[in-house]
Amino acid sequence: MRNGIPNLGALQAFEATARLGSFSRAAEELALTHSAVYRQVAGLEERLGVALFTRVRRRVKLTDAGEEYAGRVRHHLDQLEKDTLGLMSRAGVGRNLHVAVLPTLATTWLLPRLAAFGRERPDITISLSVRTLPFQFNDQPFDAAIYHAEQMWPGTRGIKLFDERELLPICAPAMLEAAGDRHQMADMVHLHTTSRPDAWRRWYQAQGRDFLPTMNAGPRYELFTMSLAAVKQGMGVALIPRFLVQHALDSGELVMPVDAGLRVREAYFFSYPIANATGEALRDLERWLEESAA
């Protein structure tokens, strides 16, 4: 018996309350009553001898100790869920892999190809979750990740899928026609993608042109898919990786107002922690991804 470990139900009640900021919302998620969740959390605080929340009327707020403990509990609950799903999949029809992915790459490159992997290996289930920022594998419940960087993350091994190579200035044909002179791109609204905050400045520097304050004032979108959708609606000009827009350029759906791209050093990688044992399912997925990228 592990006397130092609190009741799992109390930990779940605490984590849900910490994440949702309310006993009532936590009770709704856990299919419990408000009083049951409150008693679970109060009992956990009594056992730990530490106040996890401050309570002001009907509102709760994490204490410093509670905020730190909530992060640790959430990590272990995520890991427990992952281990449970993995065991269930191995005991049943196959194996389960959980991969962190970039949202645009997942929808435009990975998912259209993943059906072929499913036909080849129906015994392996691939679950995807979005992550746009770097993370530590020991803090997240992932077996592997597909990400954008200049080099592979420290403490991991894997493969480079492909180089990004260049970002292209892209706009709708109607916007180019309205601009008239191709050299009037400065008058277009410049759309920015937050994952490449300095891309337009670098593009103008590479062309030997001035980067004006008005060019930096355009809207910012978190994902390339958002920027691309805005471009197609004629909302402005954006810098988009060539592999995402080549088909639209070939079909004439989109155009380049200036025939000059921005060369970039980053690439897309697939990797997983060196410290973890590499199972057959993960090795098979790696081999398949390498073949698909080639």
C-alpha cells in the first residue's frame, strides 16, 4: 500500500477544479455533485496540510503551492491515461501511438497520407494532438512529435522529414490586378503568421527594399492555414511555405506579386525521446514517414 499517494478521485477532483476554476464546472465534467467535489478537494488539502485554493465567496483561485501541484498532478494523470490506453490497445486489436503535430502540417501533409499507413498497418492506431511551441517530452504524454526547427530537439532521435526551403509572397489574382504595377506591393495589406514574426522584415532585407512601418501593421494569424484562407479571400499578401501553395500557384488560384522567395534554414522533423524504449510500432511509423517524405 502506498500511503504517501492521495486518493485518485481526490486528485482528479483537484485537477479539474484547478483547470476549470470552479467546483461546479469540475463537478459537471466528472459527473459528480458540487458538494462531492468540494469534499474531495477539502480532504486532499487536509491530508497534505497545504492550502491549494483561496476561496472568495463562490470563486476559487489557486495558491502558489496549488498551482505548482496542479501542474504535476496533471502531468501524471495524462501519463496514466496514456499508459492505460496503450495497455488497452496492446491487449486488444493493436497498438496506440500519440504524436504531437503542427496543425497546418497535420491537415495539409500528414493526414492526407496517414490513411495509407492505416491500410498498411491497421493494428497501429495513431492519435494526434496539436502543439505549436517546443516542449519537453517528460512534461507531455506524447510518444513522438513532428515539429519545425533548425535542428532536431536535444535529447531526441529521429529523422528530418523535409526542408521548408523558402517562403513565397502570395496573394489573390484580383488583388494583384487591383494593384496594377507589380512594384506597388507596398500598398497591399501585409498578413503576418505569428510563428514567423520577422519573416516580412527578412524578405524585404533580402530584396534590398525598405521595410516600412505600415507593412508591420497588418493582422497576425497563429496558423499558416489562417493566413492562407485570408489570402484567398483577398485580405492581403502573406509569406507561405512553397510546399503549401505550389498547387494553388500551378492552378492559378493564387499568384506571386513579386517573383522572389525568402530562403529559410528550418526543416520539419519527426523525433522521440532517446531515454524511452522504442517499440516496433514507433519504428514502423518512422520508416513510413521517411518513405513518404522522400
